[in-house]
Amino acid sequence: MIDTLDQIFVLLKHWIVSFLPGACQPAASVVISVAVIVVLFPLLFALTTVFERKGLARIQNRIGPNRTGPFGVLQPIADGIKSLTKEDIVPSSADSAVHFLAPLVLVVAVFMGFAVLPMGRNMALVDMDAGLLFFFAIGASTELSVFMAGWSSRNKYSLLGAMRAVAQMISYEVPLLMSSVAVVMITGSLSLNKIVAAQNQYTFGLPHWYIFTPWGLAAFLLYAIAATAETNRSPFDLPEGESELVAGYHTEYSGFKFALFFLGEYLAMFSISGLGTTLFLGGWSSPLEVLGWVPSWFWFFSKMMMSIFVFIWLRGTLPRLRQDQLMNFAWKFVLPLTMLNLFVTALWRFLGDGWERWVFCTAILVAAYVVMGRVEMRAEHFGPRRYRYAE
Amino acid sequence: MTFAFWLFAVLTLAGGLAAVLLKNTVHCALALTVAFAGLALLFLDLDAQFAGFAQILVYIGAVAILVVFAILLTRGSETPQEGVFSHNWFAGLAIAAAVFAVLAWAVLASAHVLPHEAAMPTVTVAQIGQALIGRYVLPLEIVALLLTAAMIGAVIVAMDEKERAK
């Protein structure tokens, strides 16, 4: 019974596929999995928009959407109808072909990232040997679509927003990759299924998640910072800072194309939260051994939605950074700490199983954090902003 | 020569041709990216996962962005009024044909040099990683050092200009 519930989606797929002739069964199996991903995550996106608006409203002491349906839960449907029926305006000076392609490229590239995420036991669409590499390769190609959107609009706000977005995404992609490399060093595999399997073990009923090790906690925090910047979320939402750039690279998009950008942004949040869950929070494994009877997909999605909640919470709490602060933070603080964390991970790997590695690794990381924080705060001259290259 | 191969080959060639023939420089850069993507798909079609993903990560994720930034940050990115063909296109054509001939000759000759390579070798990403860290660790480190030196050099060059301007 428990196993049936755990594997219910896999069994359901096998049951549907069994009605088809043998020759087209493998293809049908893939098509069904893809269709589920393509339907499920936009639905989750609709749910998240209302969740976010309600949550932000609560933080800002407002009520939030409450007109459509009970407690405003039908708001995403109204928004969807609105964006579908709105006029699709393309500026007359815009490069229409590139302007049309940009949102499509973004959404397609973001959807492909879900292919390798293990969303439950036996629930990864492709069990790829180089799954992590695939995820980052696909993630890197979204930058180009942001540029395409900003450049083709022929609008200075769009272009500035796109330039900011691309610069930010390139800067934070390095720590994002490097913090994940720590996990690869310990697991010895790029396959996301193997990374989850390595964390799905228990001592005294407690899981072996990587976040519960000194290097894992540091890598997770650095990953979370880089992921927030990579998805252009507040406090790193400079590319679409409303007070400066109208809406950044999608200023000149309206109607359904704008909705596609919105969708792409949230899907990127889902996929990067899913990857963080897989790498550091044990993927689909349960947080306590006694809770092993709860279906694995439940754990994956609840961990992912918890990360989304943290994203929303941060957005409601933190003010936006300035562009120079953003870049300094990436290159002078996050990147050196990620490099050091790689060294600490290697130390952890070769120090043996004793208590020494806990003390050494924690001490190095805490000392580096304190010293770097102190030194950089001292070097920071509080006063008017000074530019080195653009004066 | 499967259907997938022909599809990717046509995609790659179309991207390359468009990169040469289009007038707008940014369009050329985007067409070049299509050619990069086609090459990556060809690598994946040949079961070379590492080469394919590295192609996407490096060329589409970094080189294409670099090209686009270089176009936008330098002058002359406006579309030229007259054609994009230069006056000495004949010399360019001859050089391109010569390079193509040498490459084609090398590829065709390899079948005679290595006649027993009919079976496709299966190389996993893990094997490549082990080879890079084990047997080829010295070349890897030298390349890393070279790239670091080049990066520091680029930063120094950029800073020097500012000093002189003062």
C-alpha cells in the first residue's frame, strides 16, 4: 500500500502506456512524462502567484487579492484570461523576429531543466550520467534570451535591463556552479539520482543530508544567494528595478508574451529550488527515518515550495541592492568563500570519519567568514558612490 | 546517417550560412549561436555527452554573450547601407576553400589510418574527469594558469587606460 502510494504516478503511467501497441510504448511513456511536467509546473506557477501576492500583502500589512473566488484563489485564472485577451503590442521600431523568439527561447530552455530533476523515487524523466552538467548548460542558455528580449525591443530601458541581467547572471553563475561542485566532490557523481541516493541514509533516525555538514551548510547558503541572483529575485532584482528601468528587459512586452516571461521567471525559480533541494536537502528523501512511509514526491514538492516561500519572504523583507554592491558582493565575497569551501570539502573528504573534521572544517569556514566580513567592511568607504570605469 | 543527423546538420549549416549572409551584426551573432547549438546536438547525437554539454555551457552560455557584448560595446554595430561583402571576397573564398579541402582530406584519410575503429567507444563523463585529474593533470594546470594570467592581464589593460586618461 505504502509502496503503491509512493509509486502511484509511475504505476499510473505504466497503466496508461499498457493500452498502446508495443512499438510506440517507449515514445508514449516519454510524451506522457513531458506532458505532466509541462502542465504541472505552470499550474504550480498559478498557485504560487496568488501565494506570493497574499504573502507579500501580509508582510506589508495589506489584504491582497480577495475579489475573485474565496480568498482570491481564482485570481490566477482571471490574470490568465486577461493576459490572453490583451492586445499583443510590438513596437514599430522593434526587431519583430527576435522580439517574438525571445520569450519562447526562455520558456523552452527553462522547461528543459526539469528533465533531470528526480521528483520522487524513480521519478526523473531522464536519468542522465551528467545530469548536473546538463542542468547548468541549459540554465546558461537562458541568458541569451534575456539579451534577445532587451536588444530587440529598441528601448533604452530594455537594453539597460538586459545588460544588467546578463552581467548579473554571468557573475553569479560562477558561485552557483562552484558551490554545487562541493556536492559532486563528495558524491563522486554528476548524476542527480546518485546524489539523492547518497543522502538517503539515516543514522539514529536522522538523515545524511549535505546541509547538515559544515561544508554543506556553507555551500547551501552560497548556492541560495547565487540562485536568488540568478533568478533575478529581490534583493537582486536590479534588472527589472521598477524605480529605475520601468520593467527591465520585458518593458516592451505585453499580453501573452509578457505572461511567458513571467512564467519563465517562476519556472526558473522552481527548477533552481528543485536543484537546491536535490543537492543539499536530500531530494525526495524524508527528513526523519520514521516518516519514510510518506510518499517521496510529497517530500520533494514540499521542500521545493518551502524554498519558494523563503524567496517570497526575502522579497518582502530586504531592500534592493545597488549595482556596484551587487558586483562587489559576487566577486569579492561570494566567490572567494565558494573557492575556500571547495578546499574545506576536500579536507572533509580526506580527514576520515572522526570528530576532527567537524571541528576543523567549521573553524576554517567561520574564521574566513568573520575575517572577510570585517576586512571588507573596513575597506568600504561609506559616502557618495564612486565609479571607476563609467565617470 | 540517421534522420537526426541530417536535421542537426541542416540546422548547423543554416546557422553558419545565416551568420555570414545576414546584414545586421547582432543577427549574425544570434545565427552563429544557432550553429553552436547545432554542433552541440551533433555531439549529443554521437553520444559524446561531455563535449555536447560543454559546447552548450561554454559557447552558448559564454562565447555568444561575449560576442554580443563586444558588438554592442564597440562602434559600427549599425547595419551598413550597402552590401556586407568586402572587396577582396575572392581571396577569402580561396582561403576558406583551401581550409575546407585540408580538413576534408584529413577526415577522409583517417578511415585508412584507423581502419578498426568501427565500434563506437563509450566514454562517460566520469572517465573524462578521471583522465583530466589523473593522467592529464599537468596540461590542465598549465591551461588554468594561462587563462588566469590572461584574465589578470585583461584587467590590468583595462585599468591602465583609466590611469593614462587622468
